[in-house]
Amino acid sequence: MDATQQVARQQVRMRGRSYVAFVFSPVVPVVSWLAEIDATLGKSPGFFTGKPVVLDLAAVDLSQAAIAHLVGSLAERNIRILGIEGVDESRLGANMPPLLTGGRACAITHVEPQKPQPQEKNKDKDKTKLPSLLLESPVRSGQSIVFAEGDVTVLGSVGSGAEIVAGGSIHVYGTLRGRAMAGINGNSAARIFCQKIEAELLAIDGYYQTADDIGDSLRNRPAQAWLEGEMLRITPLN
Amino acid sequence: MAKVLVVTSGKGGVGKTTSTAALGAALAQMGQSVVVIDFDVGLRNLDLVMGAERRVVFDLINVVQGVAKLPQALIRDKRLENLWLLPASQTRDKDALTEEGVERVIADLKTKFDWILCDSPAGIERGATLAMRYADEAIIVTNPEVSSVRDSDRIIGMLDSKTARAERGERVEKHLLVTRYDAGRAARGEMLSIDDILEILATPLLGIVPESQDVLRASNVGCPVTLNAASSAPARAYTDAVRRLMGEAVEMTVPVERKGLMDRLLRRRAA
């Protein structure tokens, strides 16, 4: 066990977490769209209180003042906006919610029919996604492979300066020279396996070690990394 | 069938321009018709290395923008009649290049030449991506040191994703050319060995060009090393590389300097 790495000092944890947010897509005239919201609130008061709400402004062309007014009007109804989508960043003032990108549609449970519905056409596509990703070619420096849905298997090497991010475990059948981050969605059972370890950084569920922390005795041989409680442990595989 | 080759590296100063000139000349010496294009707009060098700097009238940018016709911009080499140069502009920058313009120029050149060698600028920005954009094959020039190898790895990743071929789902065939190799220093562990480089880059080797004064001397007189010192070690390495490019099976060796008695005497006198 002398080859096992134990890091006792306090570590900074970086974690990803996703929430389902309601998406409001206002249409012109905004006044009558607000009236619709009022009608919904009339039926179930406080429905949006404390819920994350994102404003999608792709369908309307509003000035900075108009956006500020709209955010204010929603705040009066106790609806707080988490972020804004579909608008140029220059239209957003310093005291407005931040610009969001890269959102994906998903189903919302317990939603009344007259509420602005998120587009659900991607729902079925998501279901058919495989829980693991197989990469048959080497991952080159500068490439970033992000697969939050499950395991990532790489048949070649992962170059210095490349990055693999997986929701599940990471398997590398070549040399791991770049960064590997497994279990990013809080999966502490995820592991990292590689045929030859020369990694720049290894992380599982937010606990990480850099190349400096990885002992020389481990270098250049097959190894695995896993979490034992709050300790990231790396051991040789043979 | 014309072949479009990009000579690229990511890192600067590894020998892209020198290699483009040497490979272009070696191909022409074998009777192929060759054009070398300088994509380093704003920092052009290929014209100097080819010794054509005093004959540049129109350049790639003029042709891309339709100011000049292709035959007006092409410069014929004075030593090899089937070797041509399409120079870059020194007064403009890379933003003057357009994707459509480059595509048109390369399509045009494909009807006239057997080989089109694109000398890529360093970096991974517009100039470098446009130089590789329409390539069929790529020559990745690498020095035996870690920063150069990592940058080459990055460029190989881009060749697999950003080229027109990659976007059509086809492959850009890649060749690795190791330059400035010093067998002595590699043996002493002061340099990455060829095996280390191949292990990291997982790309077939096209040739090993030894570190040599002949390369510098050739660049300074504006003559590709395969013409200026045809029997020198680097010239033989480039010639072997070209024969491999043309499909010949040539044994992979590191050519060494042939030092005669006179050579040694002269060198001592010069020192």
C-alpha cells in the first residue's frame, strides 16, 4: 500500500449540479403576456415562488430599459428571474440577471397546461442516448470531451492539455497525460482507470489531485483512482 | 490527381517554411510539378527561403480578392522549371483571407499541378486553420522537445475536426516529420527520442531531419537545402521523406554527415 496516495489537507471541491428551471418566453404585446401570467397566478397563487425561472427573449426584440421593466414587473409578482436567454449580452445591464446559454429542454412535472411549455421535442432523443461513450481515436491536446450521462472509454491516449469529463467512470487504454474528471454529477462511486498514468489532474466527484500530488512510484504504470470517503486514492493495477 | 498537402506544426520556429521549400524542391527534382503557397500573410518568409523575394509582384491575397489572376501571381523557380511559388502578402494580415477565396484558388491550382504544398503559419488561428482547411494530407513538423510535441498534438486534433475533409467524414492522412534531431543528444536523454515522440503523437513517421548547419546556410542564400547541398544529411532526409510521400518504401534512418578528410581540415581552418 506504500504506493497509495493519501492527501490529508483541506481540499476545494468543485461540483456540477443541474436544476430544472421554468422557461418563460414572452411574446408581444408584453402587456397581454403579463396578463396571461396574472391569470395563471390567479388560479394557483405563489406557484412560481422560490422556483428557478429563466427568461427566453428570443421571440421578442426588447431594449435594455424594456428588459429591465419586464424583470421588474415579474419581481412585483414574486417571480425572480435566475437568468436570461436568447438576447445579446450588450442588452443586459450590470444589475440584471446573467445571460445563460447551452440550456436543454426537458419535461417538467406538475405543470398546468396554460403555463409556457418548454419545447419537449428533444425529450425522446435524450432517452435513446447511450449511457457510455466510446472514443476509438486518441484525444488530442486542447480537446475537451464532456459526457455527463455516463462512462467514457478511450482506446488511445489522452494527450497533455486534453480533458475528459464524465458523469460516470473514465477508462483509458492508452496513456493518460491530460486531465480526467469522473463522477461530476456527484457520483462518488465513479473511478478512473488507465493503462499508463502521467495525468495532469485526476478528479472524482470534485475531489482532485494534480500531477504534483501523484507519487513518482505510480507514474508510467497501469493505475486506478477512486474515492474512499473524502480521500482520493490512486493505486497501481498490477 | 493533384494532392494538397499542408505543412503545419502549431509551434513557431520548428522548420515549417524550411521544410516546405525543401520538400517542394525535392518533389520538383523528381519531375513532379509543384506549387508552394505561403499562408503566413503579414509575415511572409517562403519567398526568402526560395530566393524569389525580388520577383514578387502579386500575391495570394490579390488572387483571393480577385485583384490579380493566378498566373500573374505565380512565380517560377529559377533553378527548377516545374517548381512554382504563390507568395503571401507582407502588408496585409490573415483577416484578408476568406474561406471561399482560398477554396477557389486551391481548386484552380489543382487543375495545373501534381502537388500543392501549403506552408502554414504558426498558431491555431485563422491563418493556420485556412492553410489546413482544404488539405488532403498533412505533414506535421515537430522538434524533439515537449512543447513542440504538445502543440503538434493540438494541431493533429484540429486536422481531425476543422478541415473540410473531416467535416465530410473523411480522413486527412497525417505524416510526422521530425526536424532538428540530434542523435547524440537524444541518446544522452537531453532530447525526446523518436520512440517517445511517436508514442505521444501516434502518427506515422515520414522522416527524421538531423540538426545541421547546411539548413541554415541554405535558408540564408535563399535556396532549398535539397538544391543547395544535395548530398548533405538534411537534404538526403528530405529526399527520403518525399520518396515515402510518393509511396516508395524507404528504410527509416537518421542520415549522418559524411565527413571527409578535407571537410575536417577545412572546418578546423575555419574555426
